Amino acid sequence: MPIGVHTSIAGGVSNSIDRAVALGCDAVRIFGRNPRTWSFSPVEGTEAGLFKSKREKAGLWPVAVHTTYLINLCAPVEETFEKSVNLFKLELASAEALGADYLVTHLGSPGELGGEFARARILEALREAAQDGLGKKTGILLENTAGSGHTYGSSLHEIGMVAKGAEGFGLRVGLCLDTCHAFAAGYAMTTPAEVEGLVSTLDREAGLERVKLIHLNDSKGAFGSRLDRHEHIGEGHIGREGFTAILSHLALSKIPMILETPKKSEDDDRRNLKTVRDILKKARVQQPKRGLR
């Protein structure tokens, strides 16, 4: 199971690979640019080449890029929707130039216009990306949300409907499951039985084969709180037992995992990576006793 963290692109996007290697990561996720602004500058060709060269030498897989937080692919206001679609396409093209395996994106909020409107808008955006020839080299991963406000995508059924609907466009579309978001949205995962139920729900609503990446995060918020606040692994409401159950499940253990835990320094990343790997060692011993399949 490849495990990694989000690393900074400060000083140049290729530096993110150096940081991932220094932390002992198997995989990595980055922002391709400042995630809190509409302005966009493509990665310079030499820097993109250096990124790909360093990544190949390090053997990192997968490499994922996360879109800016401002993108709203189901915005009810036309101007915001058009800006979001244009920026999404630019970021997808940039991810492909870097040779990234996946581009992870939130789906946004339709305001009070509801899920049917949101789904139609998102599919329109994805169709436009496909028409521009994008989304074939780099897969698009739709990330579930915690469900605060009118955000779309806290339901695995919603995410699955969009992914299935976009497959006809010739895009590589899958899911990125965020454990904190799912727990806060009302998907239980603190015991082996609950994790088995989560896996069954994922398979029924979206298809396990579409889950290409997991954001592994504990939750500061209580179960069903709809609070998007990440916590260190084993120190939140999912807890160490929950992560033991998650990491023990064979269906989930095959999926690459990226930690998005709180970070004041890289020591926090090292601590969380060690926690996950320690749990994995024990989970492999305990797994046959649980009868998990």
C-alpha cells in the first residue's frame, strides 16, 4: 500500500519531490499553485521536466495534484461557473504536463438549487474538459465532502452518480475518499463491522474499482457533525481502533493513501506516517483473527 503526504511546492514544484523523499513517502500530493487565488501561471517547461525526472528517480506512485479551493463546478452564478470551469481545465492541463496520475477536486456548492442542478452542472464542466482533449493522461478524482452548508458530494451516492455519468465522455474519472469528511458526513468507521459496512456502501453507490485514492485523516468533529476539521491519526473521533479496522480491510489496503493531518512542521508528517505504519504492522498480524476478507 503506497502511503504519502501533501508536500509544499515552495521554491519550485520539483522541490515537493525532494520533500516527499526526505519524509520516506511512497506517494505524494501537491497543489500545482497557490490554492486560494484565481490567478494562474503554468509550470515552466524546465521545472516540469525536473519534477518528472525527480519523481521517476524516486519511484513515487501515485502523484496527485489538488485543485484550488475556489473552483466551484456547480456554481449557481454563471460567471463563477465559467471561471471555475476555465481554471479547472488549466489545472488539469498543468497536472498532465507534470505527469501527475490524478487531479483531485471538490465539486462545490449549488447554493439552494439542489443536487439535480449540481450534478448537471458538474457533468457539463467535465464534458467541456473532455471536449478540449483533457482527462486522458491524468485521472480526475472527485473528493467527498463533510457536508456543511449546501456543498455537493457528502453523499457517496452523489459522487458515484457523477463519476458514472462522466465515463461516457472518455475521461478517467474516479473517487478520492476522505476519511474525516466521510465520518463527519455520517459514514461510520470505528470498528471492523462499520468499516465493512462502509466498503459495502462504497461498492454499491460508486463501485470500489473507482476509488483510486484515500485521504487518510482522523476527525476533530464528532460522527455526523459535518465538521471539516482534520486530526492526527488515532487522536480524533475515528480513533486508533478505527484506523486499525480501515488499514486491515483488504479492499481498502490496496488503495494508495495520502495523509492530510495537521502540520506545524515536517515532524508532524513523520509522526503520522510512523503511526500509520505501526498500525499496519499490527493489523497484518491481527487480520486473519478477525476473519476480514
